[in-house]
Amino acid sequence: MIDQVLSDIRTEIQRQKTLHGDNSIGGTDLTVGQRYLVLGEEVGEVATAVMGLDPSALLEELIQVAACATAWATYLLEDTAWKIT
């Protein structure tokens, strides 16, 4: 199961990059505040899926949250200005 989830996260990260380019959460054009807003918006969609009692929508939104968090964390590790290592 975890392999499928990780694969879905990788696919979602690529989808976000294709759709938004450098304006994606893992791209180079967003500020920290903008990245936080993107992640927060995705978390809000998780709440909407929970309230709607829709398991398939919930899974999709959780994958999107995980993809956003993973892309942001990867960006931080790759961006030498942050010096996180």
C-alpha cells in the first residue's frame, strides 16, 4: 500500500510541476508565504472532503497535501539559501 501512495505522491508532484512550472510549491518563484498558502489551501480541501464524507475525494486531497509538503521539503533541501543539511 505505501508503495502505491508514494507513487501517487510522485505523480502528483509531477502534475503540479507540469501545471504550474516555477510557480508550483516546489518551484523557484514562490515566497515562503505563498508556499504556506498553497499548502493551507490543500489542507482546507482535506477538511471539505472529510465534511462531505467522500473517501475517494479525501484520499485524493491527502495525496495532494503530501505532494505539496514533499515538494516544499525537497525545495528547501535543494535551495542553498536555506542551508538545511
